[in-house]
Amino acid sequence: MFESLSSRFEGVLKRIRGKGRLGPEDVEEFLGELRVALLEADVHLSVVRDFQDRIRERAVGVEVSGALNPGQQVVKIVLEELTGVLGGETHRLTYASRPPTVVLLAGLQGSGKTTTAAKLARWFKAQGRNPMLIGADLQRPAAVEQLRTLAARIDVPVFSEATDPVSVARAGLAEARSLGRDVVICDTAGRLAIDDDLMAEVADVAAVLEPHHTLLVIDAMIGQDAVNTAEAFHARLSLDAVVLTKLDGDARGGAALSVKEVVGRPIAFASTGEALEDFEPFHPDRLASRILGMGDVETLIEKAEETFDQAEAEAAAQRLMDGTFTLDDFLEQLKALRKMGPLSNVMGMVPGMAQQMKGVETEVDERRIDRIEGIIHSMTPGERTDPDVIDGSRRARIAAGSGTQPNEINQLVRQFREMRKMMKQMGGSGGPGRRGRKAKGGKGRKGGGGRTTARGPAPIDKKKGLSLPGLGDPAGGGFGGLDLPGGGPTDRM
Amino acid sequence: MGLRSRLGRARDAWSSHLATVRASEMVDERTWQELGDALILADIGVSTADELLSEVRQRVGREGVDDVDGVLDILKSVLVDRLGGADRSLALGGQPSVWLFVGVNGVGKTTTIGKLGGREAAAGRHVVFAAGDTFRAAAADQLSMWADRAGSPMVSGAEGADPSSVIFDAVEHAAARGAELVLADTAGRVHTRSNLMDELAKVRRVAEKGSGTVTETLLVIDATTGQNGLTQARQFAEVAAVTGIVLTKLDGSARGGIVVAVQEDLGIPVKLVGVGEGADDLVEFDPVDFVDALFAADVTA
């Protein structure tokens, strides 16, 4: 997600980052590009204007100060403002002192409310709660059936009846109390923000439920209308937070910025795939760094930890960064990555990957991975360690063994070399493995830059600086990366 | 009933945005900026908006127009020209004909099929519904309610079944009973998932393996869709040879301006427009009405 916004930013920043002093015309040129980038990302026009104004105010007349040149300072300003718009911290769902905790979901048709209801129930269950679902979408044919089917998969009870949404909500809440369920999630019919009758109806449902959390479900692909929608729902329901769905596509999701800015409510959860487990609390700081092409290191590391153990992860990441990994390692990586979910999701989390992979291999196709596994399995241990020994006859043997074509083997070896080279470069400039592992360290090293994460401050190697792989030149030429002295721009994140 | 009357209850003549433009007599830079804003707010996109306005500026200069109403008329006619001229009919001619519906999740594919099936059945066509969305829980149940309303048969498979085979069966079922038209639903899919897009390409191929011909592949796009709509259209067109767009949910506050870029860039015309949840809230696309509605203000009912 957000790749395009990242690449756009990178292009703009590249041009100004080397300057010693920024004139008003430099700033205006930058702001013009920024405007187009944000509009193409579906950020609302009014939000874009505010964003431009704030950056203009802070960027004009910026001079060299300390270790940061003006271009770097503008990067810092954009990062800070972006983080500010997205919301400074992660929204947490609190539990009612007198259960059940009631969650109401509302939104436009097709935004993903029913699927979100089930995903949310699964999430609460994983937190050790006993959720119950209420199916109050009596409008769309078979919506309650859909909810029941999904709920059966995660073994969560559903209450619904063929009356009217308000009665269903009332009876459902009573049912939850009598069953002693401690969380109730109510799905509602999709409705248009301009449909007065239906908006009044959902307000009635809310009046009966008195929800502790009213969540607006919004599709990441939504355009300028996100603001109208969010404002209208907020006016009726007094929203607490937003769930952003379908973030697994390539929509740039500027709605996240717009909604946060206009209704002042944070994004609580993001949905990143069709499976019920593709759902996680939303981390605005991570998204801001992702927009700037820095990658989402924390999420990657967390996912990795969930799936395979820490030591294994560290060792693999180390070999990856050192550029000494073999095709065997590559195979292991592929297997481990596949355990973490769809590869396209994982790749997007690696810093700079979206950019770096552009010329290499952007299409991550699960079936192609099967073929790659087959090819590597058909190699001898020697060939896996040093693919350069593969000549014509070995190639023919491997192709026959794996049921592939010789040119596919050539292609794999070539891509493997490219990838090894790229990883080595990224490793050399402080790539994900290093930063990720240090993020576990907890305490910041004296004199290092402060990258405060949800897991505690993580030190940044002062000599190497905080490199933004997508922004900096991985080979170390030119700008090279942001050198952040103590109290650097990422402190707020 | 046409699009204009359908939207009449939701839209007023001009948005407050353009009202300020119209209030000023003189055409100046502010006029152009506000026109640009109106286009962007309608999700037409920055580059398409810029292109449109430069064409309008040329014509305004050439024709010596100096009043705001005149400029607006030219903008509308430029838009109508760009959208106009396309063949918007839905092709038949197969034995049976298959109309395949594709798109991302939640855009309204199943509902569109339901409405269209009702319309075609009412027009005396023998229609078969194919429940090709075997992924989303209860999608077949949803479609079967529409099939019942239309009084048409539906062919479905088990949840998780191969969608290609469900649609193939529906085509054979239709052929055996002399039905003319198969309306084939497919699961919503995000266009970046290459395995799901491959699956769709297969669905398209297999639908023609028997006696049927796919005479329309309709991409359903939600009017709220932002700039990502163009990427969606491009990807779906690539794998499934899209022949037309169905623009849904146009009765809300979203304008669906992205379809202008889709038709410009990919040459795929909008054929149908969804303007409500009712069985007859699916109408032919009309460029003039659409362009009017693009700049109209919302009126809360």
C-alpha cells in the first residue's frame, strides 16, 4: 500500500535534498509536486491544502542547521506533519467496566462491514475475550447468512432475527448479557451518507446499543468522497475510530489521512487481506514511515516473531544483510515468508523494497514461488551454495528434474544474484535486519539518534545514520541517507 | 426512467462550489482554479482535470467566451464529447450469450446481476444466473434471492468450488434448455492478487469451452472509487477483456469521475449505472446526464 505515494515523494525529495538553502521557489516547486502526489493518493483537496500550508510555513527560509541540510529538514517536516495528520499514536480499544463492551460498525455499502465484524470478533477472541455478533443488516439479501458462515469458522455466536434493525440490536444486547458475553459487535446495513432515513435508523440502533466504540468502516480505495462520508457518519453517530479495509490492494489510501484530519478520529484497525486473520491494529507511525518509503520494519519483525522464532529470524536476517546467503537460505526465506502470509504483503514491509524491487521482480506470484522451490530442490548442495557453477548440462538436468525450462533457471540465478547484491547494499546502509534487531534492545544507545517505537526507543548507528533506503542512495553516494543527530525527526513516531 | 430523473432526488442543479464560480461575472484565474477543484472533488483526477481545462481554455479563447456560464457550458460539452460516441449496447448473439461480471470486493457485482437479470427476464429473455462467487460466504444465497425475484433458475456449486466449473455448468444448463443469456457472477478480487487474476482469466476461457460465448465482460466500479479505479480497470481489462463498465452507487454523494479517465485511457465505455438498491435502479449510462450530475450538489432527502 502507498507505494505510489512513496515513490512520488522520493522523486520530489531527491531533487531538493542536496540544496544548501531553500528559496521560496524551491519550496513552491516541492509543494506543487506534493499536491499532485497527495491528490493522486486520494487525499481530500482541503486536507492537501492544509498540509501544503503547514509545510510552506515551516519550510520557507529553512537554512542549514546542525547536521541537517535544508532538503533533509524538509524531509523531516513532511514526516512530522504526515505523522501528525495520521494521528500520533495507536488507538486502543478499551473495555467497559461493566461488560459487555459494545462495538457498532457502520459504513457505506460494500466497504466491508460484515467481514470486518467477523475479523474483529476473531481479534477479540485472540485477546481472550468472549465476543458475540449481532447481525442487524436486514437490507442486503443473505447478509446475516454471510455473517453466520464467517462466525461459524471462528466459533462465535451470532444473534439476529427477521424484525427490524433496532429490535435486533435491543434483543441481541439482552441475549449477550444473558449469555455473559463480554464483547458485542453489531454489523449494520450499508447506507449512503445522504440517505436521511437510513442514517436516522442507524442512529436509532446506536441509541439502543449505547456503544462504547462506534467504528466507521471505510474502503482504502475510496476517493474524495471519504470526507463527506466520514463527516456525515460522524455527525450522526459521533464516531470513535475508523477501520480501513482492502489495504492489500495498491490503492494509496489517502482516505486515511483525510478522515483523520477532517473528523479527528484515528484509524483503529486495518484490514490487509481476505482471510479472517488479515486484520491488525493500525499503527499510524508505521504508515507515515511507509509513505516516505522507509518501510514498516516493526510490523515485519512482529510478524516474523509470530511465525518463526527470534533466533532463526535474526540469523536469517543477518545472512540476508551480509549478502552471504545461498540458494538454500533463499529457499528457507521463501518458506518462512510464506508462513507470514501473502508475499506481496510481506515485501511491502521491507524498507525500500517497493522501490528497490521495481526493476528486479515486482510480481510476487505464489505459483511462481512453487516453481522456484522446485528448481532449487533439483540442485545439488554445491549448486545451491555457488550457483555460478551451473553450466549448460547442469541446467538441463535441473530443468528436467524440476519440470521447468532451462531459461527459468537462468532467470532465477540472475535474480538471485541481483537480490543478493541489493540486500548487501541495503545491509551496508543499515537495513531492516539491523534496525529490527536493535528495536528489540529496548534502551537507546548513548549518543545515538532516538527512534522511539512502540517497543521502546531503538538506537540508530550514528556513523551510518538513519538511512531511508528508498530515499537515500544505497551505494552511499550523494545524500546517502539522513544523518539524524540525537532528537532526530523520527522521535515523534 | 433516465439517469437525470433518478438522480433528481439526490442532486440539485449546481454545487455550492460552482455556485461561487457562477456568482462571479468575470472569468479569471480563480474561476479556472475552482473549476479544477470541482473536477478533482468529483474524482476525475489531477492529470485528466488539467487536460480537460487546457482544452476548455483553448476553446474559450478561440470562441471568445467571456462569461462564466459560457465557460461551464464548454467544459460540459468537452466532457460529453469525450464520453460520447461509444457503443453502450449489451451484446447478445451467443448460444447462449454469457455476460461476465468482474471487479474488486464490495463494488456491487451480485446486486448488479440481480437487477439486470430481473430486467432481462422482464423483457422476455430466458436468463440463467451463475453463482460464480464461490468464495464470499453466502454470496450464492444472496444471488439466489435475486434469481427468485426474477423467476429465473440459478446454477451454483459448493462454497469454495472452482468458479470456472460452476459457470461452465451454468452455460451448459442454459444451452440444454435453450436459454439465451447467462449472467455470471464472480468473487470480488483485489487486482494486485495475481493468482486470483489468473483464476479470472481461466473463468473467462472456460466460459467459452462449451457452447456459450462471452459477449460482455462488465467491470463493476463503485462511484466512491478514487484514483485507484484506473489501475483496477487496466488490470481487469488485461486478464478478462473487459467490454464495458457498470458504475454503481451513483445515488450517493460520490460522483464517479474516475470513469472519465477509464474511458479516455482504456477506451472502455460505461454501459450501465446503478442508482439505488431497488430492482429497477439500474439505468443506461447517459453522458449528458452524467456530466450534469458530476457538478450537481447533493440534497439531503
